[in-house]
Amino acid sequence: MDADVTLVLPDGAEKVVPTGTLPADVVRSIGERLLLAAVAVSIDGEVQDLMTPLRKGGAFRVLTERDAESLPVLRHSAAHVLATAVRRLRPDAKIGFGPAIDDGFYYDFEVTSPFTPDDIAAFEAEMRRVTQEKYPFVRAEVDLPEARVRFADDPLKLERLDDFTDPAEIISTYTDGPFVDLCRGPHVTDTGRLKHFKLLSSAAAYWRGDEKRQMLQRIYGTAFFKKDELEQHLFRIEEAKKRDHRRLGKELDLFMLHPYAPGATFWTERGTTLYNLLVDFVRERQQRNFAEIKTPLLYNKALWEQSGHWGKYKENMFLVLDNESGEHEFSLKPMNCPSHYLMYLAKKHSYRELPKRFVTFDVLHRNEVTGALSGLTRVRQFAQDDCHVFLREDQITEEVKFLTDFILGYYESFGLSATLKFATRPEQRVGDDAMWDRAEQSLRAALESTGRSYELKEGDGAFYGPKIDFDVTDSLGRAWQLGTIQLDYANPERFDLTYTGEDNATHRPVVIHRAVSGSFERFIAILIEHFAGAFPTWLAPEQVRVLPISLDQAAVAAAIVERMVAAGIRASLDDRNETLKYRVAEGARMKVPYMCVIGRREADADQVAVNTRGAGEGQKPAPVAVEDFIARVIAETKTRALSLTAGA
RNA sequence: GCUGACGUAGCUCAAUUGGCAGAGCACCUGAUUUGUAAUCAGGCGGUUGCGAGUUCGAUUCUCGCCGUCAGCUCCA
């Protein structure tokens, strides 16, 4: 082993120090003040703390509070501070893991009785004390027997120690004041670095994520370097609650759920309008290159045995009792794929027809476990904008590009952007390795030919093939998995799908499974939250509300509504015996894009005074000729404009 | 499915240690006919999720079931 390591500083200068030198000493040699500002260092992009001896050289950067890589270090330390506080107040608590996560950190504890909200508040107060006591994080490297002695009272840590099978692997502990944890690091220098944090919730979690193991109590929290960043984060959480589709779905009268049909949606008149508009939109986009079909909802189990679902997916299927046989021989379909194969099999196909794209909006049922159900994002009954492409192997690249553009273009029309994830073979799968090699290789090559960047999700593919997932980020920065492109060599084999090639011989097509919205239910949930219920005009269930000021204008207003409706606008009349103020307030609450007020002046001039959603209270509505207003709303609807313009 | 919390009028929420179940909004009726973010008055509305148990008495305590929520597991 080389006795020295070479560090390359950002300015290109090289620094050679003995192996085992602490980064803190290197930073001090650059500058005392830098040491005070330093949170950690980065060596060839790998973050390490100031008290971990240098073992290799490379590009050396000092990370301060301004560097994004520093935040997980702070949060990981916050988790230790939490554990320190919990151990002080609840010495019986056994410690599990406490990592930094995307929005903060958590720590798992094994306790005999779960934490209460009061406990959480007490822990947070105790954490405050631990930070004020400014304990340094002290790193120690120990051997396995020593580690076993040190964590003799912590069964979860002992189990973790069993994983250390490579004697060369370094086992380290971090100590802050009274608390010692088995931990790889990195950490901030002392508990005093943690200033702006908050505990958010506690819930149970399986030890090591395994549902067969015991449940631990997990406490979630978040931490930031700056106070305003913490406040902004907490504000975003509050905003997210206001946008919650379950809340807005009720307030805007879009849908309801009922205990008699758990996991299934009752769409109200408004919600159904919205739903149908989305289906229409997808239909319109799929008019040219796709073939829409409808297939049965209920199938004999023979189909599921052939598809492999009976073995792998039966738990999630709703079985239907056959009265004659007294057996559960039928099942509601949980996906459309097999029915599309049956349609494909009904005819002989020429290579000239391919790619052949079947699309279906049929209702699907999946018997999700009760605990998984959640609003519209996780339901038992839903519909996908499902597509199965039958194609020749040499068409994969072009098809993947076509579908990727199709999907991303769809999201763009809502102002949503997506990140791509490439998912490879899972543990539970059908087909041999040769098939998977081939499928992964061709899908990956196709993905790369699109020139778009993507992340790798190892082992996350479908059981019949690798896939590209499209994770959409909403206006609050939260990611949702919606669209998918899945390459399938297995099912063409199982269902003996064929086409006749140019050579007049029989060939095996490849199948691509594609969804864009994921499900309409989930997509609508995301749209509700993305737009905070303020849908663009083309999607708004009620586009225009007409308000006559008094009874004198009621007839004129009704006639104007008629003209709007005749022109294709979803307009309604509110001539209730209420004050104008009241009706304007309600229209605003319902997030109607345009409210047209009609008083004597407007009635005489065939005009409307247009209130535009979002222009705020006390806006000065400009009078617009009725015909002009109608034309503007129609244009806005046709172009599917994302922002309101007709009122301007 | 697992852990925990919760379930009161259509909605949002109240109801001392177990002692007559309330308010605002919505809805209905009347007055008012309104020029831009909730006009006034009156009224209707409940087997407190369902079912047992303890008790003189249960919204309140106990148990079971159903549902919802936060997570975990799973997932479009």
C-alpha cells in the first residue's frame, strides 16, 4: 500500500499527505477559517467526513453548508442526535438504523410500547439540549469482537455485525456524548452543527423492510442548515396538504369513496366530465397510429394459467364464483395484456402490419391489500390508457423512440416533466437468462438511441421483461410513477404469437406494454394536486359561470349561457337569490376559470364583465363583447392552453 | 396484510371525571333584487361507522368487525 495519498485541489494544485491523515488536518492546512466552514470533504465525488482517515487520493473538494452533498451529512447526524435523545429518555429503546433520506432523516427503534405524540415532542426538546451540549462526533475503528462487545445490548446492531464477513472491511463507530452507534458515517463535526430541525411523524416499519420480521418504531424528521430553508420545507408540506386531491376532490365535488366499495371511485358529474375529457384527449392523440379495441372484463382461469398470472398474481385477483361448478373459475382482469394477445391470435398477421398497436381503456380490478389503498393514487378498480404493441425485433429502437416521445409529449401538454428509469430483471421472473440478456440489451440500446438521460433501477423490471418507467414530477417536486414501456419476449412465447415474414416463414413478434397516464385515477389525482384544483380551461368541468346582477338580467344571462353552450362551452347560470358577492365568492371557491357578470350596462351592450380566476380579489373586470369572449374561450380550449387568457 | 391513530348532521369541527349530543357552513322557507370574494331571519337535519360487553346510565370504558389516515410491505 502506498504510504502517501495525492489530493488534487480544485485549482489543480496537488497535495501529497501520508495515508491516514485526517481530512480536518488537510483543510486546516488550507485555512483555519475554511475548517470552521467545512462540513465534510469530497474525494473523487465520494463524501467523507473530516474525522475519517484518508485512504485514497483523488479530486479533493471541501464541502461547506452551501454544497448540496453536505445536507445528507447533516441529516444523518440529526438522526444520531435523535437517537441520543431517545436513549436518554427511553433507555430501553433498542436502536436500528438511522439514515438520511430525500427530505430528511429517520431512526428506527425497538420499544415495548409505541411512541406517542407527547414522546415525540419530548424527544425534539431533548434533541435541542443535545445540540446545545455540542458533543463532538468521535469516530473509532474497531475489530469485530470488540464491536460485538460494545453492542452486546443491542440485538439489532449485533445482527448487522453479522454482515461483516470481509475481514478487510472497516467497522467504525461514532460517539456523540453518551451515545455510541455502529455507523459508517459521514458526520458533521459536532452536534452543535445541527440547528434547524423538526421531528415530523412516527410510524411503524419492518426491521430491514422484511414483513416477516418485527416492527420497529420509526421517527421521521427533517433538518436544514438554514432556518428559512426549514421553514420553506414546512410550508411546502402545508401547501401539499391544501392541494391534497382527497380534500380538493370533495371541495370541488369531483369524486367520492364509499365504505361499501373500498378502493373504487364514485365520479360525480364534474369528475366524470374531467375524466371523459382526459379519455377524449388520449383518444385524440391515439387516433392515427393505434387501434382501439374493447375486450371482456371476466375471464376463465385458463387464460391466467397460460399468462402465468394464476401462479404469480392470484392473490391480487378478484375471483368470481361460477354458480354451476361452484368453483372460482373466473377472475376479473387485473390487466389487459392477455386479452390483447387473444385478439392478436384471432388472425394471421403479416410483417407488413407491424408494429400493430392495440389500445384499451377497460376497467381493471386488482385486489390490493387494505393498507395500501389511498385516495385515487392506489385503488382497486381503475382504468389504464393501455397499449400493447406487436412488432418485429428490428423495429424495437424506432418504436421505443416513438412511444417515448408520445409519452413525454403527453406530459408536456399538462406542464409536467418526467424522468426516465431503466429497470432490469427482477428476482421473480419468467424466461431464461439468454432471453433477459437479449431483452435488456435491446431495450437499453433503444433507450439510449433516444438520447435522453435515464437512471438505472436494478431488479425492478416486470416479471416478463425489462422496462422504462416514467416518473413525473409535479408542481411540488414530488415524483410519481406513471407511464411505462415494457419489453416482453416471454409472453409471445407463452401465447405462441406469430407473424409471417417477408420470407414466408413464421416468426415470433416482440410485445411492448405501454401506459401513459398509468391509470386515469392516479393521473387525475396528480393533476388535481399539480393544478391545485385550478384546471386549465380545457379541463375545467365548468368553464364559465354567468352571474346576472339582478332579476332584471336573468333572462339575458340565460340567453347568453345558451349561446355559450351552443358554441361548445361548459357554461352554467347562477341566478340564485343571493348577493353578487356571495355568488362570486362561491365561483372562486369552485375555481371556475371565468365568471361573467351581467348588469344593466352589459345587458344593453351584449357584453359580459369577465372575472378571471387567479386575478385575485378586487379585480376590475373588463367588459368584453359576448361573441369575442366565446371565441376566446373556444380558442383556449382548442389549443389546450395551460394558462387563462380569455379574460384579459 | 403489519404497527399506530382516527371515525359525532351533507361538510368542517365541539361536547368537564361516563349524566338531556351542539356550532358554523350547506340545504329548505321567508324577507331582500343585489355592480364583484359569504345579506338578514326562521326551519329541517343524529340509532355518535357497525355489533357485542361493562354500567342505573356509554359519543366517552373494553372487545370484535368495517372504513379512513400516517408509515412499512406491495404497487399503475
